[in-house]
Amino acid sequence: MASARLVRATMVALPSAVCVYRCSSGSNSASALRPAFHRRFVAVSACASAEGSSPAGGFTNNSPQPVSSVRISRKQQRAQSARVVSQQSSTRVTEENAGGSEYEAVIGIETHVQLATATKAFCSCPSQYGSEPNANVCPICMGLPGCLPVLNEKCVEFGVRLGLALHSDIALKSKFDRKQYFYPDLPKGYQISQFDIPIASNGFLEVDLPVECGGGHKRFGITRVHMEEDAGKLIHAGADQLSGSTHSQVDLNRAGVPLLEIVSEPDMRTGLEAAEYAAELQRTVRYLGVGNGNMQEGSMRCDVNISVRPKGRAQFGTKVEIKNMNSFSAMQRAIEYEFERQVQLIDEGEGDKIVQETRLWEEAAQRTTTMRKKEGLADYRYFPEPDLPEVILNEEYIESVRATLPELPNEKRRRYETLGLSMQDILVLTNDIDVAAYFDAVLEKGGDVKMAANWIMGDITAYLKNEKQSITELKLTPPTLAELIGLIKDGTISGKIAKEILPELLESGASAKSIVEKKGLLQISDVATIEKMIDEVLEKNSSQLEAYRGGKTKLQGFFVGQVMKASGGKVNPALMNKLLIEKLNG
């Protein structure tokens, strides 16, 4: 059995329900958060320009203090949180943009990206996801004495690749360090990471913000990108999380899997900005091919650091870290909740209860709860990894990696703007690298830009969603879609006929022209043939013709319908309308 392969670990259970804010009314409920709290969120407009970049880790590091706790039932938590979230979602965008808050959030994100290498960072074990527990392990993964690590060269290449994509300075000489802490899923007692000399630093990421965020472009600073190895994974028996479990077991398959950690500057001011930054970083990772960025699998994990300060003050507040967010929407909600929790404590004169700690986002309860005291750098006792040499690069190597960079999301969006597409369409098309590649392939075959965008975002996307497929599985190839668009543009078929044959194209992948010819659906564009149809319709409907010429011009639609009916819907609509008007007014 799989469970037999799990390593048993002794754990200390946390309280089953901990609420770290104090209820002003004496109530135990989450609804004790001030009803108008959503009107106070971020004085800056929802997507105002970022302030000047601040040093990473510039938040105030206050000494941790005890946090009072209040227990409430899970049923109460869910009901009360649902009311709060509903209230937030109905008014948040309008009121955030309206401004008027006394406080602003200062947000930075640490993102761990699992690299798409075949093997782990320092050994030859497979790094694949979903294997049987403890199947992909060796003495190096397990931290057994006498086992020396050997660096996977691909990790360095991917680090340089992502660093260049983020406009960072690449270190010609970097090194590895030991980050020491105790946790059951860390068999060596330390993690191999990079401390003072990361592989890349001083970069930025440009984001095109959606209309909900006011639109426009924004640049978020990147403090550093460094290489490290992942830890193992704890599996809690009897519950989905530590709280309530009977015991925990350790799966070391993930131990030693290569990671890149991307640390942003604290440039974000709202949950929506943070979510957009993370989504753009995910797109960049996928475009580069350095990882799949799947948050559900843990291939991309974002830890949010947030503090609150009065609007206009330069000094940071006390930083709180939030973990356990497996989607961008969860990240946004977690930030909004934590912001309001801290604001309420400050307003009630209990700002000293905001301590530097790590908190978990509980999706079901829609709240954050205390996980553990947040360690400082001194607690990790970093020192150089003695078993690994320095990583020495040269300019020639860096330029060779730069030459392999693909067109990145921001560059693709700029190109699509020159094609005349709206930013809304551009954001949809570039969100998925495979969709963007499909769109580009249609254009290469001569497909009309706007028509191609509409077909892909409309009927094709609806089909893929219904069939639960990705666009890479689509039988309708880019050349065939370009062919279909060409048949519409040159008048061979109408848009209506194109929609009629689309299901067969999607299912069979056959040529559009062959289906049209087989079904006898070629559009009638011969002038003499169309004029004959019009004459017959006018002759059969002489009374309506007389009424039209008497001033009831709305009858034109009636005649259009009759001609279309007579042609079986095959007549060229533009040409038919032109000829019909000439005859009606003749």
C-alpha cells in the first residue's frame, strides 16, 4: 500500500479554531469586523502608480507578542464569512476606486516556481509529480551521511532564462548556502538555497492591468531570483490539514526538486494588483518553458507579505506572511481580509497585536489564522554550502541563453496592439501560451485578425470548455480555420453557413472547403441568379411591394427574409441587399 511507504512524523497539533482578531462588540463572530470595512480599503485608487521601490525586507521587524484567540463554531465561521465576502464583492471595485481610506496596504510576494527539469536539483532522481509516495528518493534526497550533491546544470540555465526575462542583472559568480531550520519534511536539517549572492537581481515585471483595475500598464520591481531545492511534503492522516489530524506522514518525493524563488519589491497596494502580478509571472514562466506554473499541483506557490500603514507615511508597518493560497482569486481575498484585520486592530488601539508571523488562508472560512511565529534571517543561520562549488558564468553563456528567449507575454501584447485588437481581446488571447500560438498560426496562414480573434474567443473557446479540452487537442487546425475565414471573406459562404459547419470541422478536422462542397452550401453570388430570386419574391408579394413604395420602408426586412428563404440561406447577404434595394426603389 502507498501509505506503507510514508515516513511517520511526530507533530504538535495547533488549536482547531483560532481567530486572531479581537471582536469590538464582544461577539465571537467574524461579522464583528466593521460593516463598512470594505470602504476603507487602500487610499490609493485600486491601481494607482506604485511608489518608488523599497528595499526587500524593509518592513518593520517587531518582536512577536502573544495573540489572543477566540473560538467559534465552523458553521458560524462559514455563514459569517460568506456574508462578509458577499458584501465585499458587491461594492469593492467602486469603493476602492473612490478612495477615502486612511490606510494603505504594502504588499510583496515571494513566489516559488518548480522547474520543469527531468531530474532533481542535486541528484538523478526523477522530479515528476504524482508518483507513489517516497518512490523518487535516494540517499541524497533523504540526507543520509556521506552523500554529496551535484548541481543540475539545467537549473542554472532556467535561472538565467527567467532572470533575463525579468530584466534582471545576472550574477557572473554566485554560490549556494545552507538555510537551516527544523521541520519533519526537511531530512537534512537544512535547505540548499542562495542567500547573499543570488543568480539574478534588480529586475522588474511589466503588467497590463485589466479594466477592473483601471487599465494601463504598471511595473513591479523584482528584488531577486535565486535557486534552491524544495522540501518534502507532510500528509496529515484523519484530516486535510494538521488541525484535527491523528498523525502526519512524510513524502520525500518533492525533497530536492529544483525551485526558483522570485522575490518582488513591496510595490503592490491592493489584492487585485497582487493577483495580476502573480498571474503575469505565471504566464512568463509558462512562455519560457521553465515550469508549468500549476498552483493546484504546488508547482507555483505564492507567499504574500503584507503590512498596513497610514496613507502618506514612508515607514512600513509590521509584516505578516500569508500562505496556503492555491489560486489568484484566493490570494486577492486573503489580502483583502488581512488588510481589514490589521486596520481594525489599529483603529481599536491594538496595533501592537499585529506581530510578525506566518498565517494560513482558510478557504472554507474565508479568513487567515495563525500558523507560527515568523523566523528572521538570523534564525536560519545561513552559511556557504561547503559541498558545492561557486557557480561561475561568462557573458558568452548569458548571451547564448538570451538568444533562445521566446516572445514574452508583454512583447506579444505590444505586437497585438499594432494589429488593431482591443486590450480586452489581447489579454484573453495572450493569457494562455497555446491559445496565443494557435492565433499566430491562423494569422500566418492569412486569416483575418479580428475574425480569427472572434472565432477563437467565441465558438472555439465555448467548444473547448464544453469538451474539457485544451486548444492543443483541437482537431480544427489553424490552417483550416484560416481557410474557413477566407471562404467567408471572399463571399464563398456566409457567416451563418460557417457556424453551421463548424461542429463538423471541430469533430472531424476536415477541410472547410470540402465540407461546403459536399453539403452543397456554396454561397450564391451570381448577380443574375440573385436578381431572378428577388423578382420572383416581389411578384409573389405585390401588395407588400406596393405598401413599401407607399412609405412602409420597414417591410424591407420582410423581403430580405423571403429572398433568404427562397435561396435556402445560401445567397450572399451583402450582394442580395444591394440588389434588393435597387429593385424595391426602382
